Amino acid sequence: VINLKWVALSELRLNVGRGVSTKTIKAALAKDDVIAKWKESSWGKSIISRQVRANLNDFERFQARHAIKLVSRATTAQFKTLQRASRGLGPKAQKKKAAKGKPAAK
């Protein structure tokens, strides 16, 4: 018996009747390959990644944190270069640049 609050619906379905034995459920799971489908779903992948992260040792946690920092720095640097490149290219700024480029009339 499982508490109904613990149950969540997913796309995967197992065609078994009510009150079937554990043996029948295991056979149906193996037949329909539901476990493999679950592991390929985003929900299953997130659970697996949480389990992997929970089992990391100190050095592996350091490596993961360091990799996240490197990716963050690279993304920030790329964002800043794109931001600098696009600065001043709006319609008003282009008119100002064009006006500044003209020689003064005497």
C-alpha cells in the first residue's frame, strides 16, 4: 500500500490489473522496458544526477565547482564582448555617429 500523496503521474504506463503480485509487476516492467524509458526521461536523468552528485568525494566536488566557475567565466567574457560590440548600434546612436563624422560647416 502506497500513500497517494507519494504518487506522481508520468507518461510511462504499465498495463497490469489491480492487486497483481510483485512478480507480475516485475515481469511487466521487464517486458515493456519501462525502467530504461524512465532512465532516459528528464525526470529520471535528474534523479540519477542527484545521486551521482551525492556520492562525490571532496576532490570530485572541487573539480565540479571549478568546472562550473570556468564555464561561468567563459560565458561572462563572451557576453561582455558581444555587449561591447553591440553598444551604440541603435538607430539614435547611428545618427549621432553620422553627425559626428561630418566636418563642421563654415
